[in-house]
Amino acid sequence: MPAVYFDVAWPDGDCQTYYSPSTVIHQAFEAGDEYPLEDFAARVNSALELASARVQAKYGFACSAAADEQLKINHKIVALREQGAAGAVTLLAFR
């Protein structure tokens, strides 16, 4: 199963790279597009859950790396909400 790394620019100026165990992440995002924080949260969680399900279907176990990425991303989203950060999340690139 081809893994995908995706680069994200957060509304606070922080840039991070995240991992998806499946190319399904391409169905949720377009490189270069901006997403309101709540829209990004919904899309990324859905995509990583689907990616993990694909791993489960193929190998018989869920992808713990996808769950770890969701946890990191969701911690960031909670922190941004608490800071009252305005602006969009930009999906910079896929690798």
C-alpha cells in the first residue's frame, strides 16, 4: 500500500509533515488549497480513518501510524481553537 506524506501550513504559521498509509488522502484534499479549520479537521479525520480501514482490510489490523497522526493533528486543532486562531489550513503538497 503506497504511503503518502502531506505538508500542512497551520493558521498560526506552523508547518508540519504528516503521514497517511494510503493514497486515499488525495481524495480529501488538493495540494495548494486552503481549508477552514473545522473543514480540515473533518476531512483529515475521515481520510485517515479510511486509510486505516484499508490497511485493516488488506493486512488484518488497523494502522497505528494513521491513528498516531490523527492524534497529533487533533491536538494541534484543539490548541488552535483554544488560542482562537483564525484563518485556514493549507495543504501545501503531497510527497
